[in-house]
Amino acid sequence: MTEAAIVVNNLTKIYGSPERGVKALDHVNLTIPKGMVFGLLGPNGAGKTTLIKVLTGITDITEGHGLVAGFDIQLQPMEAKARIGWVAAEVILDDDFTARENLWLQAKLQSLTGWEERAEQLLEYFSLKDRADDKVSHFSTGMRKKLEIALALLHQPSVIFMDEPTIGLDVSTRRMLWDIVTQVHKEFGVTVLLTTHYIEEADALCERIAIIDRGRILAEGTPSELKARVKADIVQLETAEALDSGALAAVPGVQEVRGQGDGWTLRVTSSEEVLPRLFAAIHPDRIRRISVEKPSLETVFLEITGRRIGEDEPIRDVRKFYAQMQRARR
Amino acid sequence: MKLQWSPFWGLYSREILRTFRNPFVLLITIVQPFMWLAFFGSSFSLLPASELETLFGASNYIQFLLPGVLSTSMLTVGMFGSMSTIQDKRFGFMKRILITPTSKGLVFVTKALGSATRGLVQFPVMIAAAIAFGVSFHLSPLDWFAWIVTLMLLAIGFCSLFLAITARSTDWQTPGVVSNFITMPLMFASAALFGSSHFPTWMQDISNVNPITFSALLGRSFVLGTAPNWAYLGYLGLFAGTMLTIGYFVSSRWLAVE
């Protein structure tokens, strides 16, 4: 047994043959202490969902190993599964059943006894008691999400996996869910591993964050620690005509220049100091658009990977969103 | 192979409850064999009773046909079980089940037994329909019980077969394709609709090992009041047990989660 809720050691997952398959996870190492909300931040296809699938025993490990709640997910999968809860990106419930029957089924699947009182408490806690005997197909998306979290908490798990829990939700439902995650973590003391590609979600909810891209963990720390890695502001510049990168690099305070032609990303020591110098070097009439970003998780990701989250795969994101919406409506 | 009773009961109950909450599936399950009786069963209605006796050993063709139709409808039950599993995979519910301490083998067993039980819903409806068509029944309680067990074993066997074949599939069309491939040869190369004595030899060979034949013949002996061959029940038990075992191991290893 270990004090950590989740330990991932040199974990690799390849879909297909080892030679020609797709490497979804590439020698991932992570240790997540008990009682923490830990975020896995990365774009679509980064490996977040695969890591959850591996740690919940849904898919096999190609190499390495993982411990969940002190149990090896390959050698003791049933012991580990008895201690985990799961909230899916898509709301997954039995639509032919009522809320209370969904809880009953979850209790049966977890072989629980004396679960009825806890189920009633959870229905009360999530304000679902009045609708407990209604078919969940008649529930709103927010209510369905609440019930899904209640199912995840019913057997008092040590760890809850939340796989992009707010994808496709409107702003108010997303905010509601953030409050629920915070409250649940506080009141039930459960470890939460949450994956997201929403920067603000990771920043708002997670005590520690790992940035994952192309199957590899690129950085890990508290949001403050990660932001401190970027000791610079980011200036995005669009000019009316092509510029020479040398002219931009020569401005005092500019640490790095990326881009070409009329679109540039400048890494500067302090935007307050550098902008007046920049305007002196390039006449303001030649600047079509300029924006400044203070250190954020977005700039951390940009700093580490050279691109923004979601920049590569907008189509996959839209597909996922529509799939989620269709399932939510069923 | 340790049976987990609590998840077993949960998933088995889910299969049964969902049937009764989906009126369309229930309607089709009931109406389809009823249509067989009404349309196919009426095809010899103008034949003189003496010729029916000669051809089928019964004065009413529906009396002869009923055990056969009940047997062949267990094939359809297998297809519905397979479709229900694919629905769970596609809607993500299979993941919800398998993230709990529930094994893939147990999911298979509950699907097979649940679908087979669901298929038996047809039994009382068909008996009532046959009475409406003029068939009279003179079965002892043991005969009734044995007939139900016969159909249950046949249904378990076919449900297991369908589930094993479609274990890796997530395509809605697969059960239908498999059903089309399996149903027709098994139905016609059996004693379900006609006696096999006039079949060509190669069809008789298939019919002689076809579980539908054994179920139809056993059921027919109960309906017509002839001496049942209890070895048929043993054969069907062997068929159900073998298919259930094969399906269990196939699903434990290859059942696709999504």
C-alpha cells in the first residue's frame, strides 16, 4: 500500500501493434497524493482519456504499471475498481431507469449492502430527491451530470476519475459543476483526477496540474508554479506589412521572436516596459492588431509546446461535442 | 469462475425491466411469432383433415407448427440480445459496467440469460393465440414445465452463440447480418415447419444435429400427446451448456468495451 492515491510508473499504451500502432501514452510518470484535485490538461488526442481508461482497467497497459488506491490495476483490477468512481465526458446513465433505479443498479454492480440511506443522502445533496422516481431521460443535462456524480460517490470511493466532465455544457451548467466538484472534494475528501482541455477549468479547480501532449507529461506543478515557469509576457502582433524578425529581436526586453511576415508572437520580460519601446521601433500606424497575455496556463502550454491548446484539432473537438450532445438528448 | 451474485442480479434484472419498458420491442417480440401462426399456419387450412393427418400427424397444422415457430423464434431472441449488447457499447454503458468490479464474463452471462428469459414472454402469448386458432392442449404440469425448459435451453444456446459471434462488434448491422446468415438455414433445415422425412439426405443430416429440430420435436410430442424422447432435452442441455461456456470464455477475452 502507498500513501499516494495514484502512482503511474513508466506507463506506455500503444493502440495496435507495437511497431506500427498509435502511441497514446509514452512512458508517463505521475504521483497523485491522496485527497487532491489533480488536473490533466492537454488538447484533444493528448492521451488524457487513454490514461483514465488504463487506470480504470478499461484498456490494457502496453508497458509500465499503475497503482490506484494502493492496488495494481493489472494484477488486482477488481480491488482497484471497488475503490474508484467515474464521471464520463458524455453523460452515461440508463435512460429506461429512474434516478433511484440507476443508484440501485450502481449499488448492485459494486456489491453494496446498506446503501439505501447513502443513496437518499446523495439524492438530497444533489437536489434530486423530488425527481428520484422520474425516468432520467426526462432530466436536464445538469441533473443528469449531478446524478452521474452521485453514482460515482455511492460506494464511497477513494478516487474519482472525471474525464472532461464539462465538455459541451453551457456556461452556467459548467459553473454549477465546478461548484459541485469543489464541494464534493471538500465534503467527501475524495481524490479527484480531472482531465480537461479548458485552461480556466484547470486553473479554477485543480491543486496540481500535469500538462500532457502527444502522450507525454511535459510539466507538472501547482498552477502558480507552472505560471512561474513563464517569466515573461506574451505579445501577439499583427502588422500591416511584413517585418524583419531582426528588427523585433533588437527591441530591448524582447526575449524571443516567433512567426514571420506580418504575424508575430513575442516573448517579453515585461509588457509595460517593452510596449513603448516596440511602438518606437515600429510606428503604431503599421500595427493592425496587438494583444498582451500575462502568464497563464495557456501561455505555459504555449511556452512548452510552441502552440496553443486545441490549435491542431478543432474538428475532433466539434465531433466530440456533438456526440456528447446527442447522448445527452437521448 | 466465481459468480458475483449482486452484479448478476442487477444486470439480469436490468435486462428484464428494460424489455417491459420498451413497448415497441415487446410488441415485436409478441407479434412476430403470432404473425407466423396467422399467415404460415393458415397456409394449409383448406387441406382436408385426413391429408393433414397423413402429412403432419395432426388434424390442425397450427397444432403441428406451434412448437416449431416457438423454437425458431428463439433465434430472433439471440439477435435482440446481441443488439442490446451493442447498444450498451455504443452508448458507453458497457464502460460504466466494467469500471465497477464486474467481469466481462458476467456481463455475457446476464445478457444471455436475460435475453433467453425475455424470449419466453412469447410462450404464453403463443399458447393463447393457438387456442384462438382452435388448438386444444391436454398437457400435464410436467409437460408444460419440460416444454418451457426446452425453449429456455434453446434460447440460452442461441443467445450465447450470437453474443460470442458479435463480442467484438460495435456495429448495429452485425446482429442482423449474423441473424440472416444463421436463421434461414437453421430454420428450414429443421423439423420446425415440416417433418424432415421428405428432406434430401444432406438436409436430413443437418436437421438431425440441429437443436431447433430437437426442441420442435419435443414440443410437438407434448402438444400431440405422443411419447416424448427425453434424450432431446439432454441434447439441448448440452447445446446450451457448451454455447454458454464458449461464450463466457470468448467474452472474457474479447468483449469490446466501446
